[in-house]
Amino acid sequence: MAGLDRDRGRMELLTGEPGGREMARTRRVVPARLRRWFFSGLLMVSAVVVIMYTQTGRDVDVENMWAAAALALFVGGATARVWCRAADQGSQVLRWRRLHRRVFWRAGVVCLLAGVAALWLDAFWQWRADNILGGAYLPAWSADEGHAAFSRGLAKWLSLAAVPLVLVEPFAWLLWPRSLRAAVRDSRQAAFAARGGGRGGRAGSRYR
């Protein structure tokens, strides 16, 4: 019991919060992070398994469809954190700043996943062009090849659109009123000072 009291006292000195409440919050945050990491890892491992068991060399178009599905799983796992709720730490303006950043990141991920879906459609239309009536019905073959070419172009542009959506976020933030941006800056400095020294510098980076 004495050791537990000492731990609570240390937490109160470091965080400025009652030790029991801080420890309870830590117990909630750690399992949530573990669940996110597990979910992300599960999706990425599933993508690897799909690639291992579907790339047999028998039908290139079918394999490309499976590869696109595996890529969607991998992208979903790698970007799962973007869809998690922003941390409740800090003031209201800091939470708003984090939400602003996540909105742009999510839009970029949506474009990327849409590009992967277009790649799947490209493989599907190529498979259909090669297999409908043995590929001998020329009007249908030409139409399917046209759909495949459109899907390839759409996949390229959607994937490229994901990059500027992420890069433009800091510049979009500058369009907000100066008073709001000043409040965010002041809250960052207050959070830095509250945590103090090196610990504050590392923790304060979460508010940039």
C-alpha cells in the first residue's frame, strides 16, 4: 500500500492530476492502444496471407483482383489510426486542431482506397474481356477494354490526389481566423509548460 501511495504521489507531481484518476486513465488508454495495434496488425497480416495463397500463376486477371483486395486490407491496416478518435487531452482548441488534421488525413485515405477499388475494377474488366464468349465477341471485348482503361486512369488520379490532400492541411489551417490559431498556439505553450522540460517537449509534439 505504501508503494502504491508513492506511485500516486509521483503521478500527481508529474501530471498535476490526482494519482488515482491518472492511473485509471492510463489503464483505459493502454488497452485501447493495444486493440488498435492488434487490429492494424491483423489487417496487414491478412493482406500478406491473401497474397501468399492467391498468386498461383494460373490466371493473371483473377490474381490481380485478389492483389487489389489484399492491397486494400494493407492500406486499411496501415492507416487504421487515422480513423480512431482523437485524444481528449488538452484544451478544446487543441482537440479541434487535431480533428482538423485528421479530417484531411481521412480524406487522403479515402482517395487512396478508392484508387485501390479502381485497380480492382481494372482487373475485373480485363478478366471479363478475356473470358466473355472466349474473347471472340469483339464489340463486348472493346467495351470491356475501354472500361479497364478508364479504371486504370481513375486509379492513378485518385491515388495521386491523396498526396496533396495530406500536404495541403497545414496551409488550410492558415485560413482559419487568427484568433483561433493564436488560441491553439497559447494552449500548446501552456501544455508544454505544464509538463515541464524534456517531458513537455516530447509530449508537446503531439499538438503540432
